[in-house]
Amino acid sequence: MKRINSELKDAKTIAISGHVRPDGDCVCSVMALYYYLKKELPEAKIDIYLEEPPAPFRILEGIEKIKSEFNTDEIYDVFFAMDCNDERLGDALTIFRRARRRINIDHHISNTGCGDVNIVEPERSSTAELLYDLMEPALVDEEIAKAVYIGIAHDTGVFRYSNTSPHTLQIAAELLKFGFDFSALIEHTFFEKTYVQTQIMGRAVLESVRFMNDRCIVSMVTRRMMEFYQVGPKDLDGIVNQLQSVRGVDCAIFMYEIGTLEYKVSMRSNGVVDVSQVAVKFGGGGHVRAAGCTMNGTYHDNINNISKEIAMQLKQAQTREQA
Ligand code: 5GP
Ligand code: MN
């Protein structure tokens, strides 16, 4: 593996992990790295530690190898933290801390690097894209290609967001040459929703509210609503993107209740507001156009606090425009 060959050459045990509530890029980067290392280091013992991925990813070969139980005394020679910094490793953090060498591969602008080796490139569309460029082309096979492709597709909103670069599309073109059914993979893992997922999205959109001269939009899902529709956090993906699609909206905020006076917050922006900066203020992180954090307090207090940050940025943007 380019740039980290020296770190890997004597590795006999390797652990791979990613962030809590793993998304498409996270799951696929972890799996692509797993397939690749299996080929590059066939003698090594390789374990994957990750919270259970969303159901559509069950189509990935070997996904059942993922350990979602983090109780182990093992001290790994190398630990790969993918698509996040150490703060978001969740229960895998203890394994990470004990490991002999830590390698961090990520593309989040808010990540300052948590490993002994850090390959953190915020201009990359996805961790999957970055990972692909670290691979020896001769070792890439169809399984790896599929995982990298789905990872990139998820973090670019299917090659739609501004993080999609000419290089991203060049990689996608190389991957398509493997001949897999990319259309079915994207449909199944990205667009398709269960009926209740569609219902709760509809409800969240219906109950959304615009503010700040309609430049911001917010919606929220309570635990009671989640119980009513029999859904979990994984079923709420895509709601914030739907809100961001409203014409005239600069910034969309979506919250769902995870505990008493505790909310998981997702934010999206068209680039005028840097939502990563907003999320970092509240202990989270992400990218300029997509970020998140966890907040304590009432829904209205949280919205008030977030709004102040957004208002400040919108004002700065206006001053810049006028200058
Ligand atoms: P989402 O809103 O889809 O959960 O996340 C959007 C982006 O923000 C993703 O890149 C995700 O990794 C990042 N993100 C979401 N929540 C958090 C958080 O609590 N902490 C950090 N550091 N990043 C987050
Ligand atoms: Mn990512």
C-alpha cells in the first residue's frame, strides 16, 4: 500500500475501524481496505470493528466478518482508523489506543489527525477515493472496485455534490471497467428506502419550518415518532438532504432525539455557510457543506444556539459580497 508500506511490512495483526453510525463511505472504505490487505498481506490476521452497518450494505462480500462487539484484549500491530478521528471511533477507541501503530485515513476538514501516520486530505470527495489512490492498481479486483465505487457514490450524493472532482470521475471510470452492475448497487444502497423510512421522511418534511428569511430550514424527529413508525437512527438518512433541496435554502438542519434532552444534529449547506465550523463549535465536525454534532438541551435552545452561528456566517458572507 503506497505511502504506508514501511508501516505494514512486519504487521501480523491488523484492526480496521471507522466512525460510529457508519455511513456508506465509512462502511465501504473499511471493507475495501479489508479486501485489499487480505491480498497484500495474506498471512496477517485482519479484524474489522464497526457498529452494524445499515441493512443495504449486506450485499457486500464478507460484511458478516465485521465485529460489532468491541470486547477484546488483543494488542494489534497496526490499527486503521477510517473516515474519522479518534473521537468518533466509539467503543473501538480502547483497541485503537492499545495498538502499536495507528494509521488514520480520512477526508474530514475538521480532523487534525489522530494516528502515528495521518493521511488526511480534505479536498478528497471521500475516504474511499483517497484509499483507492493508496492501492497498487494491480491488486484491485472487482470486490474492491465495487466497495470503492459505492463509497465514493455515497459521499458525493452519486457524483452530484461539489466535492466531485475530475479525478473522482476518472477513478469512477476506472472502476466501471470491472463490469459490475453499478446502477443496481446505487439504487439498492443509496436511493431505495423502506416504506416506513419514506413515511417518516414525509412527516419530517411536512413539519419543517423555515426561518431567517427562509434561508434556513429545520425539522426534528422525536423518540416517540421513531417508536410510532418503528424506525431507528439509520432510517433517517437522507431527510436533511431533502430539506436542503428546497429552493432558496442556504442551510438545512435536521435533529433527532437520542436521549433525554439530547439530539443528534445533521446540517447541510450550499456553501454560503460553512456548517463544519458550526458543528465544531458544538463538539462535532464534518465538511463545509455537510456536518453534524450531538447537542444537549431543549430542541428550541439548540436551534437558537445553532441559528446564532449561522446568522453570524450569513452576515459575514453579506459583508464579503458587498466589499
Ligand atoms: P451526517 O449529517 O450525514 O450524519 O454527517 C455529515 C458529515 O458530518 C459526515 O461527514 C460526518 O462524518 C460528519 N459528522 C456528523 N456528525 C458528526 C459528529 O458528531 N462529529 C464529527 N466530528 N463529525 C460528524
Ligand atoms: Mn466520508
